[in-house]
Amino acid sequence: MTLRFPETPTQDERDALNSYFHLLSRLYPCGECAEEFQQLLKKFPPQTSSRRAAATWLCAVHNQVNARLHKPEFDCANLDATYDCGCGDEPVGTAKPVSTDFMDLEVDPSKDRDTGVKLIKGGR
């Protein structure tokens, strides 16, 4: 996400990213991890001035977790070259087409695709 953050974000984009990380720290499903992330946010507030600042900040915070878990440190110097966000060259903000794949998590397979009406077991 931070690798797709704007190079020169607006104040609204900066505020949104900052809020995102604070909300994530509250909603994270693992209570211990959520508490640790909240402490890390207090000690190392999100850096949102640019894409590079945001990505480097997140990598450094992740390395704090890696150190606590005795895992190897990730090289934050070459994030663009070593981490593929899976976005390809698609410009930021490009809308994706509506999926007709019932395995798409945004589609409720128990409802009719066209009407949104709940399907009765055994048929439509």
C-alpha cells in the first residue's frame, strides 16, 4: 500500500494513511499484535510526507516486529526493487471491473448476482 502512495500526497491523503494505520492498530484481530502495533505507533508515528517516507517508515516498523520475533531484518533500502505489490503498472485510482467470479470475496454467492435477493437452498 505504501509503495502505491502518492509521491506528493495531499493533506487529505496524508491524513487518510495516518488514520488507516491507527484504525488498523485498533481493529487488528490478534489482541497482542494490536497492542504492540499501538505502542509502535506512539513511538514511531506514521510518516506520510511522500511515498518513500511512508514505505520506509512501514518497513522500519515491520523490522521492529521482526527483531522482537528474532526474524531477519528486511532491507528497507530497496523496497521498490524487492517488493511487488501485485498492482502491475496500473495507475493509482484505476477502477477494476465488477467481478462475476463467485469466489470473489466481494460477491455474496448466497444472493442472486443481478437482484441481490437471497437464494433459496437448492435453487434460485
